[in-house]
Amino acid sequence: MKSLLLLILFFSICPLLVDGQHPTCTFLLEVERDQTECQKRLKEQEAKGIKKVPGCKGTWDSIACWEHTGLGETVTIPCPRALKTIFGRNGNISRNCTASGWSEVFPNISSVCESDTSQSKLVFYVVVQTLYTLGHSLSLIALITGSAILCLFRKLHCTRNYIHLNLFVSFILRAVAVLVKDDILFNRTSQCSNQSSLLGCKASLVFFQYFIMANFFWLLVEGLYLHTLLVVIFSENRHFIIYMFIGWGIPTVFVSAWVITRIYLEDTGCWERNENHVPNWVINGPIGFSIMVNFILFISIIRILVQKLRCPDVGGNDQSQYKRLAKSTLLLIPLFGIHYVVFVSFSESITEDYKIFFDLALGSFQGFVVAILYCFLNSEVQGELKRKWRSMCLNCNLSRAPHFSSTFTSRNGSEHMMQFHRNSRAQSILQSETTVL
């Protein structure tokens, strides 16, 4: 458990140590590079004597390069590279060479080369960013507290809680990666002179992709583990190393492959654009596969629960059985990440806004919900916390009455431990996952 805590600390600090580059600085560097190239071309034309020809002399207008042009001619150039890098729009702008000099740029460069996002769309994005920042912040608090509880109480150390703990860690790292990425992309307080190269920005994105994929694969591990318990007559699977490889090892393989494809196929900017589909599928393909496998496991588990509810040994009327089934289903949805299945098969053009809202805004609260359901509402965790609280109160009272200390401690302590042992043995291994089992 100590090694796991060190792993949490290391991976939480790593993204913070990466010095990323703000996109504004990237834009300014692109403009500076275009200006240098423009001035170099204009000097070459001047050396060839082109400047002596009547017309408009070449100039740099702070964003685009206009070479020497004869009187009465119209020059048309593509959108400046810096704007194309940010907005991704391919358009053309023009200027006329008149007797009084260069005319104004037409059409308007903002309408041709910049984003055409409406004001309502910008408000939507701001609301989504605010919601998922709140969600990840609440998730961080709940998950860190829950992880500390699972680590500190020795009676909670079992394969099931180890898997829960690793899932909590993946949610923590995912939230940290999202918040750090947002700080790099949207923090406007840092100066460009203090910014490093794009290497730091790319490294932060690598951490971000790895933590996202690891989180999805630990959701898959939860599904595999619970399904194994149901199928193999509730015998606890002790091959924890296999689960560790699925949760942390497989994402390492695919993220490494993603880095390689990025370097050789699309090594542009901060790797934030996805114009080449190969690197994008290296990341999204395994994630989509894990979502679909978890959905199949979810359907299989629900089918097994229905069969067990219909068993004559299970008491209660049909209404109570359906209530237990519905409760169990709702408990498993956040643990398996079933809500991600909704938009997997739909077209992005149709469901883009809905997908953004559910994946980013509502999905950010998933870690908070999982921590509440599988830690703070867990009967074993509540029992341990109550036992610890009673022990603290008992020690406090005994410290105030030392003459009753030895007799009272030996008698009540032994009875309390025997009663707790009997209660903990009576609890099912799946009591925290579903009330129906």
C-alpha cells in the first residue's frame, strides 16, 4: 500500500513539473517566424532589383506578407499560417495595388480566416468548462479522502478494495491531468519569455492521454472482476497482477504507440490537433473497445442478477425484486462507465454538443459519485469508521478516569472485537457493489 501511495504522489506531481507552452505564445512564435521569412524574401527581391519597378512595395502588415506588386494588380494569398494553425480554416485574402498604395484587405480577414463561432456557442463552452472544473475538483477531494481511508484501515485490505483503490487513483490522475491541461491552455498570466519549447506542452498531453486511458481500463477491470465473482461462484480472484497489467500496462503500450505515430505522422504544434486519423484511432480505438466490453459485461451481470432474483430461495414479492434490480443497476452504471456507451455509435455532427456536455460536464462528477457509493456508503467502511470513532471516544473517557482503565479496557475491548469479527464475517464480498447479491 505504501508503494501505491508513492505511485499516486509521483504521477500527481509529474504533470505539475511539466512546463507547457501557452497557445498564445505558440501563435506569437508562428507570427514571428512568418515575419522573419517575409523580411528575408523581401530583401531577396530588393537585391534582384524588383523594388525599382513601379507599384506597391512589399510589406509585412503584422500578420501576412505582401510581396512587391505592379500598379493596378490584385494580390491574393492564403490565410496566414498562424491563423490557420489555430482556427484550421482555409481561405484567401486579397489586396489591390492602387496609385495611393495598398488597399484594405478584402474580404475581412476575421470572417475568412478566423473562427465563426457564435456568442451562444462561446457561452456554452464557458459553462461546460466551469462545470467540469467543479466536477473534477469535487472528485479530487472525495477520491483522495476515500483512497486514504482504504489505505489506512487494514481490515479493508482485500482484492476488491485494491481494485477500487486503483480506480480511485486513475480518477485522481485524470482530474489532475485535466486541470493541469486547462491551466496550460487557458492561463494567460504567464509571459511568453518564461515559456519553454513545445516539448513540455507535448509531455503534458502525453500524461493527459495516459491517465484518461488508464481510467477507462480500470473501469474495465471493475467489470471483469465483478463478472468473475458472479460466474465463478463468488470465489475471489487473487490474480491481482493481471488486473494491474490491464489497468496500467495496456494504456502504457497504446500511449507509447500514440507518441510514435505522432512523431512520424503528425508532429505539429502541441499535438492538440487531430487532422491525421491514425494517431487519433490509436487512442480512441482501445478506449471504445473497453467501453463496449464493459457494456457487454454489464448486460451479462444484469442477466445473472435477474436469474438470481427469480430463484425460489430469494424472498420478497415481484415489486421488491424489481426495486432491488433497479437499485443494483443504478449502482453499477457509474462503476462501469455505462453512460459513455450512449454516444459511441452516434454521428459526431448530430450529437457533438450533447456529447461534450455529458462527457465533460457530467462525466467529471463520475469520480465523485464512485467515491461516495463505493467508499463512504460502503457498510464495511462505515463500520471501520464507527469502530475507530468509538475507540477514540473510549480512550478519551478512559484517560479522564484512569482507575477504571485496566478492567474496563480488557472486558469491553474483547467483547467489542468478538462482536465486530462476527459482523464482518457475515458480510458478503459483494455487499458494497449491490444490495441484491
